[in-house]
Amino acid sequence: MQNDQLIIENTITYVKKELQNAEGGHDWWHIERVWHNAKLISQTESVNSLVVELAALLHDIADAKFHDGDEEIGPQKAAFFLKAQSIDQSIIDHVEQIIRNISFKGGNFTTSFYSLELAVVQDADRLDAMGAIGIARAFNYGGFKNRELYNPQIAPNLQMSKEEYKKSTAPTINHFYEKLLLLKDRMNTSTGKRIAEKRHHFMEQFLQQFYMEWEGKG
């Protein structure tokens, strides 16, 4: 079995190559930030650090939104890579399950899988959808999909099914209400919750300023 650090290094090399032409909000830099967040949160949780790091590094190796909604291509691609690293099958299975269950997908559904490692990586990923980075990523993806910045006539939809959420073409500002502002209360760990509070507050301030400028009031 390979040394854990060598496995991590091999995974980083693989992810960088696979995501070299990815959309700016889901590229290597997103992966690196989530990886760093996951390692930070792990310091206060009793987790298998190899599982956490591998899941963080591989969680968006084939994001369903860029693969016609296929939610299995990511876990399958990660497992194929990990098998070539001679890793214990139980670790591969665990990483697969984390990748399969990490996504928000509208938030109006339940998952049958849970582990503390999933909780850590999910928090790490959600933190990158909040604060200044979260705002930048939201508008970057909105531009990538040619969406309106904001349309006062299109109200946010908080009751979307997973399928409706995946197919939504709503303005980017709606995404704050349909996902980003909901994340603070869905964090799993104490460290994640603490960081999320600050990032949530920043997003609220941003929206307040956005509406003032939109309406020509300052």
C-alpha cells in the first residue's frame, strides 16, 4: 500500500490535470480551497484524515451539472483513479459515498448515508459557496450560463425539487435565497458553523448594498 502522502500528491496531480479547463467556480482552485477548509475543520473532529482529504480533492472530479446531470460519473471516476493507487477498498467505498452525497441539490431531499467524514467535507465545500468567494463563484457560474444578474419580477423558489433545482435558469441573485443564505443553518461541525456565521453576514451586507445600487439609492 502506498504512503498516504504520496497518494495525496498523486491525487492532486490527477485533479489538476482533469480540471485544467473547468469553469472558474469549479476548477482546481475551488478544490484546493475545499481541501484546505476540510483539513482545518478536521483538526477538531475525530475523522479518518485520508478519507477526508481524498474526498475533498475528488468531490468535483466530474460535477453532475457539467455532465448532463449524471450523478454517478463523479463517484465512478474517483473510484477508478483510487483503485489504481492500491488503496483499501473500504476507503474507496467511503470516498465514493461522500462524493455521491455531498451536493446541496436544492436541499429539499434526504440522504441515506452519513459519516463524520462526509460532514467535514460537506462543510468545507459549503463554506466555499459562502462569503466573498461564494459571491464570486455564483456570479461566475451565472455568467457561464448566461443568466441575468437579477430580475425583480422573478421571485426565488424555496420549494424546488432536486430536479427543478438542477434545471433552474433563474437570475444569480435568486441563488442566494435558494442556496447560499440557507447554508449557515445546515452546517454540521462547530468549526464550520463558526466560519459560516462570518461569511453569511458578509453576504447579507453585499445584498443590502446590491439592492441600494440597483434602485439608484447609493
